[in-house]
Amino acid sequence: QSIDILVPERLRDSHPLLGGTFFEQPDTVYLGEGRNLFALRKDGSEFPVEIGLNPVRSRDKLLALCSIVDITAHKHAEDYMRMSLREKEQLLKEIHHRVKNNMQVISSLLRLQGEYLQDQSTRQLFRQSDERVRSMALVHERLYRSEVFASIDLKEYVQELADRLFRSYAEGNTRIRLETDLQSAYLGIDKAVPCGLLLNEFISNALKHAFLPGSPGKICITL
């Protein structure tokens, strides 16, 4: 019988089985990768397939050996995995969002409590703790906004963290400049958080102790 009986009628104008181009370049090919192909059952129902075509030479004839594989179970498993992955991504995004919000609450409490303190050294400790918490919260904020939840671009993170610390610690001394030479580098959260904490210490210490009041200065960060 004609191979037409295996092809749904709605697809017969475009189905690769009926294209007729195979014999022009008779190489082993696998059809269906990257696209949805369907075949027809005897009862008229359709099912997803992958198709393999292999050239077979018989005396003076060139024939095609065709294998059609029912991939219904494979498609179901693929759909389930895709759905499960979407759910996990949504859950991970929500976790980063909640962690960021909780850290912002902690940061706000530290700032509020610090305003009641009279001793400057104690207020400074509260401020330092606040900046450390905010540097960790920034990692989760970037992961929440990212399309990829496994890592963040250290270039963007370093620039944003440095700018914020300058606004917080420079205290009107506009003669201290920040210069950055940054390239993209992606780190997971387990490495990004300690990097942020280290950078927080370096920049805040430099702004507090490296320059005389009102004197010019420059802090350079290279990545």
C-alpha cells in the first residue's frame, strides 16, 4: 500500500515522508528532531513520531528503508519534565524574593535601632552590619530579576554594590572618585555572597580610613 496511509490527510502537502527529495541526496536522515511530526493509526487517530530514512541499494534500484517510531510516551515524559522544571524555577524565584525581602526587613531594623544609639562606635557597628546584610540581599535581588537562577553576573553586582557604598560612606566628599574596569563573570550564590561581603569590607574601609577629610582620592576596582 502507499505510504500515504501513514500520513494524516491535513499534513500530506508538507509531510517530509512525502516530500520526494530523499532520493536526490540519499543519506541516512532522522526526521522529527526539532519539530512535531505525526503519523496515522488504523483507527484514524494521530500520534507523534520520529522517522528514520536509510538508503538501500538493490541491484539497479535505490530503495528507502523507513522506520517510524511512536514517541507518545517520550512526549508525555518530556512534557512532565518541562512542567516540573517550570514549577521548580518559579519556586526558586519565590525563595530568592522572600530571602531578599526578609533581609531588607533586617536591614531596616538595624537602621532604625541605630538611630536610637548615642555612642558613635556602637552606631558604626550597626551600620556595618546593615551594609553586610544589604550586600547579601542584593545577591538575592539580582537572582530574582535574572532569567538564570543558578548564577549572577559579577560585573553588574560589583558596580551596583560599589555605587551604593559610595553613596553611603562618602558623606559629601565628592573628591573621592570610583573607577571600575569590569568584565562579565558569572558566579553561583555560594561564591557571590562571600565576594559581596569581601567587597563591602574593602570599599567601606577604604572610604572610612584611606583618605583625609576633604582630600581627593580614587578607588579602583578591576574584575
